[in-house]
Amino acid sequence: MKLTFDGISSCWEESIPLGNGRMGAVLCSEPETDVLYLNDDTLWSGYPHAETSPVTPEIVAKARQASLQDDYNAATRIIKDATLQEKDEQIYEPFGTARIQYSTSADGRESMKRQLDLARALAGETFRMGDANVHVDAWCSEPDDLLVYRMSSDAPIDVNISVSGTFLKQSRASMETVSDGHRATLVVMGRMPGLNIGLLPHPSENPWEDEQDGTGMAYAGAFSLTVTGGDVNVGDNSLQCSNITGLSLRFRSMSGFRGSDQQPERSMTVIADHLEKTIDEWSTDLRTMLDRHIADYRRYFDRVAIHLGSAHDDDTELPFSAILRSDEKKRAASSGDAGGGNVRFRPVSAYLLIQATHSAGESAGDLEP
């Protein structure tokens, strides 16, 4: 089944999630830009330290007693009062954002069509830029541990790639000529803040402890860009491509996380150096990489097979608006077909589950319909 979208992402729900369990992204399409909101599942602020919970055994006993007396409001109030000034000291943080901006006319990209191939875990776009017809696909591979964004155009175009993040602090770039074009490498690095010392429920905009008192883990991300035709220039946290007919952007993240009970690596250069050494080992054969990705994904996706006619064929297209349309859900519920609606969208649930949990240390579960 392929979910289809007409036009750009008009809301967050129309963005396309990609992931391999360890890292992931949300692909959001704006009028002139594709935005990849990047994540790594080990990026947390803070560090292991002695913690004292405000919810003491005595408070738990009081809340339990209220619950046993069916006074759930009182039980909720007891816990809420105890945690009102609790510190949310370690918080999950996003990696950052990669913006892939296409130089276009004032009208932006035209005739935008997007899709998510649920049977292959593959996102795609087609659009026009002046006389150029452009095709994009993207996936996040577990076997290769890479996020891939690939573009091809039947006419030369200009593309600018920039990377930003709240806690990114440094970057370094290099360029070389390879057999099929130019390759540029951009390595960005940062450090998570220390403990969040802002008090709930009204945290401040900058609630982190001073760096002299403590810092969090270091992290880095490597972007390897190969282009066909044209030229590439590197800037501060950016890669500028001119007159190209194709590009492949591969990304991998790495953090200083050593375990929930271990102090993290805090040196950004240590993480960046280690990550950069792996770049030459990254596969450049995207066709083979995509085949590996699909084969690995199907091992989980095919665990449960429900076929209700042509609507469940791999290449059947389903407008995403059909999922968001609440009146359809209401009609299904009123006709007693709510269960059938759940079965219909089982591929969507399976896709999200695999993308969110599939990695060497995590299980994709039973994938029940």
C-alpha cells in the first residue's frame, strides 16, 4: 500500500516519518525546502547522578489508600502536590534539522506529489522546477545504519543544504573528486546540556545548569554528499550545490551515551573523529543498499499478512486524506465496521512500529493486526 499526498506538508501529520529504531527523521516538505527533523534515541540532557524522588513511600501509601476507597481525585491530588516542584532533570532532545532548499521561482516547487510506500519503507516525491522534473526518495536503513536522501533531475538545478541544532557547536567539512562526481563531507558536533534545574510546571526558556557545574553527552553527525554534474561548495554548516542533476545525501549520528548508569563521553572531537573514520566504509551503491533495506524491513512487515482484495496490494495508492477524514471513521463506527477500519490501516501501524523500534537491541514486537 502506498499513501499518497497532493502538495506540500500542510501540517505535521502530513510529514513522513523515517527510522531504523536507533535514529530517525521526519521528512516535511515546504514550498521550496525539504526539511529533515533528525533524532537519535540516545540523546538526553543531563547525566547519571544521585536522585531523590519527591514521591516518598509515605505519599505512595496515602495515594494507594485513597484509591482503595475509590477516591481517585484525592489520589491524583496527593501525587500532583508532591510532584508540583519536581525537577525534570534529564530530557530527551532532538539531534537537529537538515534543510534541503531548492532554488525555485517565486511560486516554489510545482506539481508536488508525495508518497510513502508502506511495503518498502520508502518515501518519495516528484515535482517540477521550471523546466526540470525532479524525483526524490528517502529511507532509513537498519542494515547500513544510514539515513539516505536521493534526488535526480532531468535538468540542472541548484540545491543548498544547511544543518542547524540548538546544541550543535562546531562543524568541519572536506571535499574530494570521486569517480561519479564530487563528494563533500560535513561533520557537525555538539554537546547536550547538563541537568535541567527549572522547576515544573513552569520551566524557563533556558533551564539548564551552568556548564561549570555539569554538562551532558557529546554527539556528532556526519553528512556525506555525492553530486552528479555541476559543483559543490562548503560553507558554515552548509553545502551548496550548483547546476547538478543528482545528489545522494547519507547521514549517520553518534553520541557519547554509555548506558543509563555510566557517565557519557563529553568530548565532541572524540565522537566526531570516531564517526568520521566510518565514512569510507559507508556503501556508495545505493541500489544495493536500498535492496538490503527493503529485504530487512520485509522480514518484519510480512510477519502478519492480511489481504482484503486489491486495497492491500503493495502498489495500491491510498490518499492520506482518507486516514485523516473523521467522517469516514464515524461512518465506520456507526455501521459496526470499526474493526474493519483498523484492519484496513494495519500496514500503517506496522510501518510506524518497525521504524520506531527496529534496531539490533530492540524488537519490533508481534506486529499483531
